[in-house]
Amino acid sequence: MQIMGYFLFLPLIVLTLLRWRMPKLNPTVLIDIILCVTLATFSLDYAQYAIALPLFSAMFFGLYWAIFAILYLLLNFDPLLAVTLIFAALSGLFLGLWNREQQNQLVALDKSASRYYELEALQSELTAALSQVERMTVVAERTRISRDIHDNAGHEIIAAYMSLQTARTLLDDADPDALELFDAALERLKNGTGKIRDTVHNLSAVTALGVDALHDISRRFPNYDVDFKVYGDTTKVPAYIWNILEACLNECLTNVARHSKASYVKVDLDATPHLVRLCIENDGAVSPIDALGSGLRNMRHRVTAAGGNLSVDAGTVFRVVCVVPIGNSV
């Protein structure tokens, strides 16, 4: 009898340990219960107490249907057996609930930590973007001032200087003192014209801005000849939106280089009086995990903060579309 008990409890313990390591085997606890009930039916006394082990495992793993094993008590009621099975069932139930609560808390902590690190990265990106936007705003304003000077005041002053040079040839018989004053004024006007030219040159942006910056990013992208096209009037797009579009284009082209084997890359920039739309498309195969990585998720936060929307289509053609409203922000 001891040998039979050994061969009963050993498989039960082994199967219990296997279920702890491989949760997919949890439903096999039904086999343990059937085995114990069958042996107990043939007057194997310790087999009815062995039901406590699979009953505990079943309740721990959430297989609550196993509670029907206690119905065996209706066939042969034994107070000690009843206390043993009920205690095993309740112990498994409460320990299982506690274990699942612990696991849920760990999952929640992991998600919170992941969100925290994503927000930290986003904050760093936004801080850097704010600094870059400030620089771009200053550069854009300097460019506007230099363009206004060159196109308006510069042209008028140079035209006046040329007219005075022509008039000088007609004043050879005038009073010498008047000619001397005229020549001195003409020389000062010449020097002023040169200073205006130098000022315009110094105010002009050294780095590319707006469409030129996006075109530079596309042109410098390695291994691909990016098809870059522009539609509409882009002169009304504010500097901070150009900063978002540049970051979006950089992120998308970096993802192409890292995750896909595309045969082409196409970039379309479409501006209307109310919004600007940037579409980056390629035919590279991208896994669902890489389709919306942390970089694009952070870009989505930045675009949303500007009142826009960033969508990703990871079908046969991988496409990222960034739409940002212009509104009255100009």
C-alpha cells in the first residue's frame, strides 16, 4: 500500500510542478482529480486525501470548476476529509487571488515606468525643440528683414545713386563749390550702399530654412534618392511648424534606414492657407513592433500639442502622414 501511495503522490507532485512552470498544462489538473477519485472509489483511503493537492492547484490557477471535486464527499462523508478538501480549496483560492493581484500590480508598475520614461524622453525632445524653434524664429526674422531691405530700400537707394551718377555728367559747368558738395554726397551715398549690401549679407540665414531645410534633409539621406515634391504656398508656415516637420522627416527617414529594405522613398509637402501636410512613403516591410516606435510616438505627442495629427499606415506601403494646422498663428 505504501508503494501504491508513493506512485500516486509522486506523479501528482511532478504534474503540479510542471503546471507551475508551464501554465498551458493547467487544465490537466482534471486528470489528477479523476485519478484520485477513481482510486478512492476502490477503497484506497489515502487517495481521497490526495484530492486536496490537485484541488489546491486548480483553485490557485483559477480553474474554479474543480470545486465540484468536493461533491465526492456526498458519496462517502468524512468530517476530516471535508475539512481537508475545503481548507485546500480556500487556500488555493485566496493564494491565487493574492498572486494575481501581485502580478497585476507589477504589470501596472511596468506600464507606469514605461510611460514615465517616455514622458522624460518627450520632455527632453520638447526642450531641445523649443530652443531650436527660438533660434529658427530669430533666423527667420533676420531673413525677412534682410529681404525687405534688399527688395525695397536697397533697390531704391541704388537706383537713386545711379541716377545721381548720370546727373553728375550734366553738371560740369556748375559752381565748383556746388560740384564739390555734390561729389561728397555722392561718395557718402556710395559708401551707404555698400554698408546696406554688407548688412543684408550678414542678416541672411546661413542654414537652410523651411522647404530648403526639408529638401536638404532629403538630399543628404544616404543610400536613397528621395523623391521630394512641394505643392502650394509654403511662405505662410510658421517657424515652429517647420521645426516639427523637420523632426518628423528626420525620424521617418531614420526608421527607413534602420527597419526597412525599401526600393523607393517619396516625400510630399502640401501647404494650403489653413494647414500643411507632410507625407513620407516607402515600400519597405516594417514589423508591427517597429511601425510605431518611441520616436514616432514622441513625434505624435509633439504634433498633437501643436493641434495637428500624425497617422501611420503599416500596410503594403509604409506611410506616415503629418498634418498641422496653420490657422491664425502666422
